[in-house]
Amino acid sequence: MAHLYTVIMAGGAGTRFWPASRHERPKQLLPLAGNGEEPLVTASVRRILPICPPDRVIVVTARHLVSAMREALPGLPAENFLCEPVARNTAPCIGWASATIRRRDPNALVMVLPADHFVADEAGFRDALLRAVEASKTTTIATIGITPTRAETGYGYIEKGEDSGAGVFGVRRFIEKPSFDRAEVFATSGRHLWNSGMFFFRVAEMDGLLRKHLPELSAGLDRMDRAAALGDEPAEIENVFPTLPSISIDHGVMEKADRVSVVPGSFGWSDIGSWQTSWELANKDSDGNAAPESAVLIDARGNLIRDLSEIGERRVVALVGVENLAVVVTDEAILVIPRSRAQDVKQVLAELKSKTR
Amino acid sequence: MAHLYTVIMAGGAGTRFWPASRHERPKQLLPLAGNGEEPLVTASVRRILPICPPDRVIVVTARHLVSAMREALPGLPAENFLCEPVARNTAPCIGWASATIRRRDPNALVMVLPADHFVADEAGFRDALLRAVEASKTTTIATIGITPTRAETGYGYIEKGEDSGAGVFGVRRFIEKPSFDRAEVFATSGRHLWNSGMFFFRVAEMDGLLRKHLPELSAGLDRMDRAAALGDEPAEIENVFPTLPSISIDHGVMEKADRVSVVPGSFGWSDIGSWQTSWELANKDSDGNAAPESAVLIDARGNLIRDLSEIGERRVVALVGVENLAVVVTDEAILVIPRSRAQDVKQVLAELKSKTR
């Protein structure tokens, strides 16, 4: 029997959640949904444990994040955390994780999931995962495509092909981030799905795909594999990883592979793109405030409060007579911004950069 | 020649500047005007140093505040800080300070000033002080009355009497906080002045006034005075002070005394009653923001930012697309409130109290 492994890609950085997100605490370590207490990566692992035991959950992350990751995921074995010395996009990440799993279990089935997404309907999500795992047994790579709920220009799209049964479809083509006009068409076509960044494959199949489509990457992975057999992996990772081509699994493999399949899913998915989305996904009181228990709210409606500072748990945040604000507190910075302008966080970062100069 | 002494009343508490103000850091220790760096008590002493040397400046404060006061006033001798074991309103405070000065200098002239007011025209202020000191040489008590600039219902008023020359007037009567209708009349009558809580007298005269109008207070002060002569003052203060009548110098003495005089003054005075007033008196950028240099302000207008937390100096406060807010940060709390609602800080305190219960 082929065992199912999960690879959680948890190496990402990001600036949209400034000031909460920073080099040592990127988005996946932040509690951006629900009650504001569970880090996204913790939720990402918790969600799949009913279908994959913790010793088969591999987390690929950056070295400076590994201790925070272990803290956020205390149930996973220490050896299941893979640390990239440098970030080289998703193909090296997935290739390395797949090769590592293959040494352990040559017949393994793998599902690769992002660490920083939100899912409302967790049972529905697992159902889609299992369909995609099933599909991966007979195709090169399977993926999940999210049924669009709006004309979104920020995602890539997948146009589904013929129906293979059991909720699985062929892929007609991959489409880069569209214009708004095209996105509007896609939103209601019934054929277009959002590319969710989830991948399902057999480790032997991935090995073959990489050899065919990314031979340079394969060669590097082989060097790391040989070193691992000699018990000398850490030093070789250090040497090899920075030389690997920085390319996504989408462009490098999936878009070139034959017989890719897609499982359409609609399970209340979000990639939580801003404080606005975080508020949408948060537990809120009857006035629409997403705030800690300790907050004092007087004539305040629709606000998001997050205090991630060292002393945040002992501090009261009081809002009086304000509406639809995001108030985010850390030891480095405090941000007060209307939720509707959450995208303008990048302006703050730009100004901070110019101030530092 | 009679020497001039200054008594700074710096024992007050207050809640209008929550969360910045608290038991250990009341309003007079906060930098509520100008560049947001000079505590009010520091400014209060700095302003009068051109007319009164630091060794003749006495600060009456509460015991738990004395070390913070010394820090805010490093130029004053340690023995010039008088610590009240309990607060008993202004008559015991002023009576004790006056008796203490009288032991040092029986001919002393005293001016009693609040620690937590703002003055825009400091030279004009000193001019008024010197007129009142001069007036105190021939009257029982002199005071300064502020020429009203609005129909204020929050202050007591003084109706001035006959002109004594040199900018000094008799007092026709003292008037309690008026209704708005009366305040509107007072604001333009040309005869009514705001009671500023400043008092000017000779120590011998004050001794006589207290014996006449507050004999119980006098008896207590005498006990403390005798103990001081025996080098045993601290213990006796501890015994006596809590037994002193809690009464203001206004009600207890000034309103009963004959020949009180008043010096009208208009030198840009404010008692800084709220965050709104603090913003009005603060240095502001061209967008009307009163904020630290480090702040990032994008489409932000008319805001007040004050970060009094331990790490406030190292933290960035960023406001995007918000107007006319007060954002106040301490280690205990964060307040976000429209300036126009600054009075509602008391609602926050009420809710905090009910939450604690």
C-alpha cells in the first residue's frame, strides 16, 4: 500500500501583513483568521491530520524560521522539518521534499500544501484532497482548482478539460493572472478555476518529471541524495541548494507535463491577502469587531484589533467612536488604517525604507 | 528685602489623559504640549526660573511621585520636595509649604502655581506673576484671573472690582462654575475672569489668614512646625497630615479674606483638559499631525500620536488614511479615539472598572 505524505511549504516571506509580519515572523506564523490565536501554519497542519499522521507531515521552511515552526507545530518530529539554506522558489523545495520522502518510502504519495491559506469547510477540503490524491495515482500531477467566487486578477487560472469522473478533470490549459475583463468572464464561465498552489503526485513520478523538465535541478537533488546516503547531507545542502535553478513547480513542471488533472473545490478557501481579508475571516462580535476579549469597544464597529507585541496579552486596546479600522500592534510598530485601504500597507513600507536611507 | 519663593502644587491625580496618565504618572509628569517631550511640571518650573532661583522653588507632591518629580526637575535641591502622605486638597498643601518657607525666611513672598498648566506667552505670564507678587505686598492674597476666551462652564470665575493701578484690581466676588448662559455673559462682560488657581501672599499674612479662617488646620501645622524645630518633622507629618481638614484654599481662605486682589492676565493660558487640548497646544506638521519624527503618515490629517510605552522611542507608529484621531500608547493600554470625543475617555475607564469586577 502506498502511504500518503504531506509537504507543507512554509518558507515564504511577505509584506502585506506589516507590521505583524516580519523576517522572523512571516504570514504563516501569524494567527490571521478565526479567534486570532492559531497561527496559519498550525491550522494548515491541524486540518490534514485526520487524513495524514504527523510523522508523515514534512515542513519545508527557512533556517531562521525553524525554531518558530517547531513551536507552532509541537506534534511533528524534529527530523520532519527541512530547512532551505536559501529560498529557490517551489520546484527545488518540492523536488527536495519529494526526494527525501522517496528515500524513506519509494511508493509514497505526496500532497504539497501551502502553509498560509484559510479553509472554512475543512471536511469538504479533505474530501477534495483525497480525490486529488486518488487522481495522482494515475496521472503525472494532480492539483486542486478553486471555483471562483469573484473576478480576481491576482491569481493564475486553470481551465478544466474533460471529466474523468469522481470529481476529477483533465487540464485544458493554465492561464496567467488575467485582466479584469477576462477575470470577469472566468468568474462565471463554469470552466475556469483558481490555481491554489496545491500539488499531488507519486514520488517516483515527480522524480521522472524533474529529470525530464528540469534536469539541472535533478542533478543537484541527486548530489544531495548521494550525500544523504553517506550521512553527509547538511554540508551538501549548503553547497548545492544555492546553485539550484529558482523556478516554480507550475512553470517548471506542471505546465509542461502531460496528463495533469485538476479537482475543482469550493470549500471556503482564501489565501488571506490583506488585513481586510483577515478581518473577514475572523470571529467577530455583534458590532463586527474582531478584537481580543480584553479590548474596550465604545461606539466602535467593524474594527480589527491585533496586538502581537511581547506585552500584548497584558495590554488593553480601547477604541472609541471609530469604524472599520485595522489596528495592529507589535513591538516594532503600530498601524492604524481603514480596512478598505489595507493594500496601502506597502506605501508605509516604502516610506519606512526611504526614511531609513 | 523680601525674597520670592515659588510653590509648585504637583500632587494631583487625574483620569482625562488615560491611558497616558496613571497613578504613578499623573498629568503633570506628561509631555502634553509643544513637541511632546517636556513634562508639564518641567515647563512649569522652567517658565518661572527667570524670576525665582531654583533653590527657592518648592514642589509639593505625593510620596509615590517624588522620585519621578526629582527626575523631571533635576535642577532643584532634594530638600525642596515636600511629600504629602495623603492628599488633603490645597489649603493644607499651601499652609504646609508656607510654614516651611516661613521657618527659612519669615519675610518671604510666595507664589503658588499649578504644575500642569500651559502658557503660550511666557514673558507675559512672568509679567503678570510679578504684578501679583507686588500686589501681595499690600493685600492679604493676590491671584491671577485669566481673561476668558470662550464661554467656559468648567471653571470658577472672579468678578473684578475697583482698579488699584499697575494692572491690579480688587475682587468683587468669586463665582462657582456657571451655567452655559451665564458663562456666555461672563465671556464678554469685560469684568469676569477665570480662576486660575494661582495664589500670591506673604508667609506671615498666610499664617494669620489660616489662624483666622482655618484654626484646625493652623493647629496641625503648628504641631508639624514644633516637630520640625526638634528635628522630628517626618514622623509628625505622618501623624498630623491625615487629620488636617480637606479643603481648598479658595473656599477655606481666599473667598473669606478681605482685600484680595486680582491681576487680569491673557498670556495664552490653558489647563489642558483633554487630548483635544493637548493636540491644540502641540507642535504640528503642515497636515496638522502632532506626531513623533519617526511616525509614518500617509493621507493622515489632524492626528495626535503619543507613544509613552517603555519601547515607544524605538517604535514606529503608522497612520494611513485617518483624520483627527488621538492615538495614545502605553505599556498598559492603547487608545484610538477621535479628538472630538476626547471627553469620552471616562467611558473607557468606567468600562474597564466594570470588566475588572
